[in-house]
Amino acid sequence: MTAKDGNGLYYGWIIAIASGVILLVTNGMTLAGLNVFDKPLLEALSQASGETVSLAGLKTRDAITLAVSGLMAPLAGAAADRFGVRPLMVLGALLLSAGYFLYSTVDSLSDIYGIHVLFASALASCGLVVNVILVSRWFVKDRGLALGIALAGTSLGNGTLPPLNAALMAEIGWRSAFAWLSLLPLLLIPVILFVVRERPADLKSQQRAMAPGDRTPAAPVSFALSAAMRTTNFWVLALIAMFTFFAIIGTQAHLNLYMLGRGYSQMDAGLSYTVLFYLGLIGKITSGFLADRLGRKRVFTSTIAVMAGGAALLTLPSSEVLWAGLLMFGLGWGGLYTLLQLLAADYFGPLHLGKILGAITVLDTLGGGLGPPLIGAIRDSTGSYSQAFTLVTGLVLLALILSTRFRLPKTASRTTPA
């Protein structure tokens, strides 16, 4: 197998698409794809235990997934830097499949919490960090667009799987649906083994050199983790990730029940995920394309502003405004998601990127993990989501303020920090 260059198709684009497919399955199955099962799960668990299972108790599973995956991310990033991403990806696919099959047998919250430790391991092994490492190895020029294409898989999965899972559950019941869905991650293994390649050198490939006017850094500096953590930019990116992950993970975790509470049908509630995450898909690809041409920081700040506007609209009672808020929230989040990874890869360089992204992931998963149970607790105590979405809006506005503190490198030829 060879990778064409020049007038042919650069194999890096195949890598970006393959990463998108992997993220479609891993993120879609561990995040939004689960939420359509909330109502029957709460009913079944309450019946099995003889007492009412709280929403906050169920949503603690998401905190476990994100907290454990965040703690594992630095280890997974270091392993990917040293051993490559493919062994980790195969392991992650197997763990995700096992977790879904076990979901078909659950009778208690402790069963679910144990399964979500498996999900956390799957996300650490074949989720965001390893796929960003992989794509960044293949691209310098057009890295923004390539990462946007790969990360679009997260939105495609989170937008597609909820309505499909709802339809499957309606036909065969929730336990059988989990059992059949456990086969889906196994389909990733041929993609990982026969399509994914670790580096361009594996195919004797080289990306076309950049033109003088290109905005992508030509020679990224490689920071060690300790040096990266001494920079303002590291903490700006990490805190923005933490606040906005709280917002998106908390919102999507409760969107199904929020829509049902507003009088929408289960299918309409599933459709709300399609709107949210398909707009995220558009945001991820578009922001990567624009960042390569208009500049990173301008697009970075703009995406957070759009997300903040969407969050504010979600606090209002009008149905028309709700759908507009979902549109803006998803579009802004999708763009931000790409820019966070892109700015980290550009500024900190490729050599220790796995460790650095892993360290940032510790904080962003802390925020994401707090989102579902805290919003659930607010909903349980107040009887509505109004105060919870006000909190979400405030955190995104804080992220917008922080984004003005990010500083792009003056040149691409700085001395590598010690």
C-alpha cells in the first residue's frame, strides 16, 4: 500500500475519516446514545430495588465515565506516544462491546457504575486523545480541517445514535437493544487493523509542503509536559475545556428528559440530539477550515460566543427559541471542540502531545463529569432545569472571557523550552 501525494489523494485524509468513524462509535455509544434509555432504566432499577432511583443517582454514571477516563488519559496518551495508537484502539473497542452487553443484564446502580468504568477505559483507549494524536501526526498543513473531519465523528455519533437507539428499543425492548448494539464496536476492529496507520513514514508518505501564505505553523515547537504546564496557554485551554465540557456534557445528558418534560415525544427528544450534534458536526468541520484560513484565535473566540448565545436561549421558555438555542449551542460547541485540539497541537507540538492532551483531559473530564449529576441534583431540588441552564450559560461566558487570554506564538521557530 502506498500513500499518494502531489495530485493524488494524501493518505492522511483516509486517516482523518477513519478517526471520525471510530469517534462516531465510541463517543456516540458512551454519551448521547445512552440517554434515550434513561426512562426505562429508572423504571427497571426502581422496580428491582423496591425504592425510587433518583435521576442524580443514575447520572452519576456519566461522572464515573468522565472522571475515570480523565485520570486514565495521561497514561493512554503516554502509551500512544510510545507504543502507537492501534493496540489501544483495539482494546477500547473490545471494552466498549463488553460494556454494552453487560448493560443488557443490569439490575442495580452498582452494576451500571461498574460498566461505566469499562466505558471510561474504552474512551481513554480509542477516544479523543488517541485520535487527535493520530491525525496530528499526519498533518501540519490543513491540520485544522483534518481534525475537524475526525472530530465530526463525535457529533455524527451523538446525533445519529439516539433516534436509532430509540427506534430499536421501541421494537425489541431496552435489554435486547443493548445486547444487539454490543456488536457495533466490534466492526471497528477491521478499520483499526487494515486502514489505520500510525505515521506517514509507515507508508513512505509525505505531505505537500505549505505555501508561504498558509496560516498553519510550519514547524511546531514540542513542549515537554512540565514546560507546557508552566505556560498561561495550557491553563487557558484546560479551564475553557473544563467549563465548556460541563456545559455540553451536562446539557446532552439531560436533554432527553428535558424534552420529555416539555411535552415532546420520545422521537422528538431523540431528534433534539440530532439537531444539537449535527450542528456540532458542521461547526467542527467549518471551524477547522476557517481556522486554517482566517486565523486560529479569531475563530476560537467566535465559536465560544456562539455557544454562549445558544446557552442563553435555552434558559427561555419558548419552543421556537429552544430549537434555535440548540442550533447555536451545537454549532458553537462543535467549532470550539476542534479549536481546543488544534490550538494544543499547534502550540505545544507533536512530540509530547499525548501527555499534554492527557493532562488537559483530566480537567475537562472533571468538568464534564460534574455536569450530569450536578444538573440532575439541581433539577431534583428545584423541580425544573431553569437554574441549571443559567449555570451552564454563566460557565460558557466565563470561558469566552478566558479565550481572550490565549496567545499565539509569534514565530514558528522559537527555541524549544527545556
